[in-house]
Amino acid sequence: MHILWVMWTTDALKSIGMFIPLVSLVLILRVWRSLGWEMDGSWWGFAILVATAVVVQMRDRSILILVLSPQWQISLPPPPLVVFAYGAGVVLLFGGTRLFRAALFPLVLLFFVNPVPHIFNTLIDLPLQRASAHVARSFAIALGQPLSPDQLRLMFTPDFGMFIAPGCNGIRGAVTMGFIALVAGYVYRFRWYAHTAVVTGAVLLGYVFNFAGPLHLWFLEYLIVLYVLAAVAVALVPLVLSPSARQSLLQAFRRIVLSPWAPLVLAVPSFAAQLLMPNPWIEDPPGFMPVFRIVVVYAIPFAFGWLLFLERDLLDVLIRRAWLYAALAVVASIAYLLSYGLPLDRVARFYLIRAVHSLDMWLLILGVSGLFLRYLASHSAWRRYLCDSSYFLYIAHMPVILAFQLLLKDVDLLPLEKMAVTLAGTVAILLPVYRWAVRPTFIGAVLNGRRYPSAIGPVLEGGPQLEDRRAQDAVR
């Protein structure tokens, strides 16, 4: 495992492999559950575990390398084979041959703990890196955009530029998308030809999307990651925590929210997560590959919202304290901005800024949520319409804003005036598009749950209380 951990943490291209054992475990437990947790173990599993342990001990005391070519060398036994042998041995020992056959796909998935072999790096990845950097430089030169003397930076101003990273060749995104499609096809039982087509399409999509990056849609990717982690939690938590223990955790959550010190308590885990950040703010993802520290930072408020859904009566607490939290959020925001200029040493400033930022974040979350619940909870046809349209406007606004920026770049207006014109123009263009081309169509059904009439008018409120209770029971 030490070899794998070093590989995952030092090679960004192979870091996706750290998720493979966890995904494999969840899929095996899913299969075992479908078999009624049948305990029909075989001593062959124990024999495989012992044999694997002996071979690993021999490998650790010697060096055995199979050289296929100067660029392709394999240490024996290769780590993926060791992980597969351990997994197969455990499955046979506890579940027997029936579970082994049923869980063959999750077990074979363990071979991908090293998702990209070294020969792939040498023959495909490195040439693609060089080609990607060359294309980026050629495109910049064709547009007349200046480069730095070393041709490593695309300069927008004399002092501001963007690094041309050879590593951004799309392979990481393609590998990640491919594994997600591979697992999804297994879970949904696609036929082999459909499964192959989905995986191939996902790999190509991940590679093509890399050239643009996630842009402003990164939050959708991280939301999917958090949903996957939530599904893992739903599968694993009942196995490790008894109902009484889970109830105790909910009671502890209630006490935290009811306490007047709730923002301070909630800021503690966020502060710990922000210590992983290189800068004293929550960074935007650099690409499609999920970044662990960013996932952790957003997983904390995600978990808070999940628990709050289970204890919805606590929303009254947010309503009562809305103005208090909002006023304190203003004070904390000012303190956060001022903390950058305090005459402190680097270490003290590192911790202070992150602590104030974490507290400010939770005061804003609780205060803004409370104000919306307090003053905007009643139904309004206009607010409902704008709320429904906001999702589409957010997804589609980028090219429209870019068009306005190009149109206004030589216009003699102040920056704030250009911003106002751009904002008003973007909304004026996209709202009619939403009304006629999105809201009543299948696109609107994808974005808003179902198709709605184009006209602004009364809309039935979704989610009756019975359905809310059923959803709460499912989450519990």
C-alpha cells in the first residue's frame, strides 16, 4: 500500500487510482447485500491471502523486475495484482464462490489502482503534453497575443500572464470520465455494446472538455462528486454505526444549531479544511480532475445541509437569528479584509486569516439563509419564474457576457457602467430565450424537473409534506 500511496500522491495522472479501492468495496457490499449477506466462505480465500502475503514479503526483501523494453519495466508482483489477490481472498473467505462470481467486476476493477501504466506515460502522455503546449503557443501567436521570452507564459498585460502548462493535455479528465462511465454502466446494467459506447464517449468528452476546462460549471462537477460520496456514506454508515449511534449524532447536530455559538462551532471543521488551501481563500478548481482539498471544504456545508434536511424544524432557529447572523457577517467580512494588513508574522497571519474567513463563511450561510426564509418564503409567481430561469441563465451567460465585453472594449464608458450594460443586456437576451426555447421544452424538464408553461403565472408548489417525510426517511 505504501507503493500505491506514493504513486497516488506524487503523480497527478494516477491520483484517480486512490478512489478505486473505495468504489470496489462499495460495489462488493452492494452485491453481497443483494445476496442477503450470505456467509458461505471458502478456505481457498485464506490460502490466497497467505500466499499473497508470502509473495509480498519476498518482494520487499528482494528486487524482481521484468524488463520488456527500455521504456517498459514491471516490478513483480505488480501492485495491482497484489491488491486484486487480497480482494479476491477476502471475498472468497467470507462470501464464497457465489459472491466471488457475482462481484467479479468490482474485483477486476482493483487492477486499475494504477490507472495509467508507465508505458502509457512514455508513449502517449508525454508526446501529448508537448503537442498541447505547442498548439497553445501557436494559437496565441496566430491571435497576435504576446508570449514571454521563454514562451512559457501567455501575457495579457506586461505584468500579468497565464502559464502554458504542458501537463494540461486532457488525459486526466479523460481517464476520470472513463472510470465514472465504466462504473455507471455496471451499476445500471448496460449491454456490452452500450457500455462500450458510453465509456468511449466519456473518454472523448473528458479529453475534449479539457481544452476549455470546467469554466463556471465546476460546481456541477463537484456537486456530483459530493453526491457520490453521499451514496458511499449511505452504504457504509449503517454498517459501522448502530441506529442509536446515528440518533446520537443527530442530537449532537441539533444542540450545535440551537446553541448561540453555532457559527463558531461550525467554523472549526471549515478552518481545519482551509488549512489545506495554499491561499487564504477557497480556490477555484484548476481543471476537471477533482482536487481533494476543495472537495473537503465544500463537503462540510454539504453535510450540514443534509443533516438540516433531517431536522427541518431547526429552520425556525435560522429565521429567528437571521438579522443577528447577518449583522455579525458584515462585521466578520470587514475583519476578514482588514486581517490581510495586520502587522503579524507569516505564520500568525496564515492561521488568523483562515480562522476569520471560516467564521465569516458560516455567518453568511446562516444569516443569508435565515433572511431568505424570513422574507421570501411566501409564494410569488415572479420570484418563482426568476428562480426557475436562474439555472439556465447561469449555464448560458458566459458567451453572451464575452460578446458584450468585445463590443464594449473600445467604448468610452467607465468600468462600472460597462458592467451594468453587460449585466442588463445579458439578462435581457437570455430571459426571452428561457421563456420560449427552454422553459416549455425538454431542456426545461432537465433543468427544472419538468416542463412549465411559458407564461408567468401560478405554479403548483412542488413537494407535498408526505413526500418530504418519505425523502427524510430515505436519507435517514
